Amino acid sequence: MTIRRRSLPEGWYPSTASGVRARCEAWESSLPTVSQRYSSVIVPHAGWAFSGRLAYRAIRAMPQTTETVVVVGGHLRSSDPVVVAPETGFETPFGHLEADLELISSLNERFDVREDHAADNTVEVQLPLVHHLSPSARVVALRCPPAPCAGEVGRFIAGYAAERGQVVFVVGSTDLTHYGPAYGFVTEQAGSDPSQWVREENDRPIVDAMVRLDAPRVIRLAVERHAACSSGAAAAAIGFAARVGSPRGELIEYAQSCDVRPDSSFVGYAAIGYGT
């Protein structure tokens, strides 16, 4: 068995099972009861202090019978191929999550998939949440570029699951606008209240496109307006949702890193769920 080890330091998420459990229980106590189960979700991927609650809130609404969780990350160029972690398991504070090797094999047969050996937060930061919420589920860790193939990957996974009668849940991992001097994105349009401008003028259009299942527009806004850092991940979640018959997404919650730590440089986050 080959295990992908943790690469992110303690500040991203707790290093112990008790620490993860305590954080999730604290979030759970502040959230309403789950009333809607989702087939796929889009969640942020910053350190848990900033966006972990939003990610938890969405992922906890996975079907209770979920057998495989596909976590789709990004941080790729449009010209990059789809990349998949080749390991047979993943280290989390709870132990090892088993990979769904059959689904990985099918992805390799259908797409020009390359092995992913890079350390990357977009997938890893979600794995402890998945392991806590669905201990027996298998996982697939992949990353998609901001290109049409991302939606195709999502649709293929939905077809694969339907053919096998398998309950698969897809997590698309992306943050929204990275604004401020630390990110090299500042505009006079933001005026005296950049947080409000980002929320209403730059993040709202891409969130609306996500809700409407408009993957091409999501990718276009991400590229043209710097409105998301891993839009291919969102496109994959949307492709899956569309294939399983989701008519529309739901904005679960929106937030910004400056809500937690005020700063002239900040990032937008959204949690979006797709029902059927």
C-alpha cells in the first residue's frame, strides 16, 4: 500500500483526531440541522481558521450512503492535463483513507490523466473533513485545469456511478477573488470599500454562474476577472451535478478571510450545494 502523507503544517488543520473532532463539533453546534442532501458541492480551501466551517457545512450534507468521495482541486493552468493522485491511500489525523482504485482506473482509460505528485492544499485540506464525516468512504484525489475537460470529468464520474449503482459525492475545491497587494490584484473600481466591491461586483457574478450550473462562464470569469483560483474544480462539480439532474445550485454561505482577520489583502469564499 502506498500512502500519500500529510504535507500541510499544523496551521492549516489540526494534527490529531481529537483536534479535528473538536473543531467539527464546535462548528456543528453553531449550524442548523442538515435539511438538504447534495450530490456535489463547491467549497473553499483555505486554512480551517478562515474557511473550514464553510467547507464543513457543505460536505456534511453528503448522502449518508456515500461510498466514494471525489475531491477535485485546482491550481492548474488551462493547458495542463487532469492530474490524479496515484497512491492507494491518504494520511489524515484519523488514519488512512482508502483510494477508489476502480474509479481512478476508469478515469485513466477515459482521459489523458497524469499522476499528481505535487503537494497541494486544494485537495488535502478537505480530506480530514471527509474522513470525519464518512469514515468508510473511499476517495479519489484529482485536480482539473480551468478548461472544458473539467466539466467532462464531472459528467463522466456521474455516468460511472450510475452504471455501477454507486453513491459518489463530488467536492469541488476553489476559493474566490484574491484581492489586495499581497495577491497583486488591486483596482480603482473597488473604491473605499474593497470588501464590498469584491462581494458584490467580483464574487457575486461567479457565484451566480455556479448556482446556474454555467461552468463555461465560471471558468471565463475566473480567468478574466481573477474571480476564482481553481475554477476547474468548480466546473467538475457542476458537470457532475448537471449529469445527475440537479436543476440548480444553492448558495449555502458566503464569507471573506477579512471577516476573521481584517486585512487589506483578503480572499472570498463560497459554499454551494447541488441537490437532485
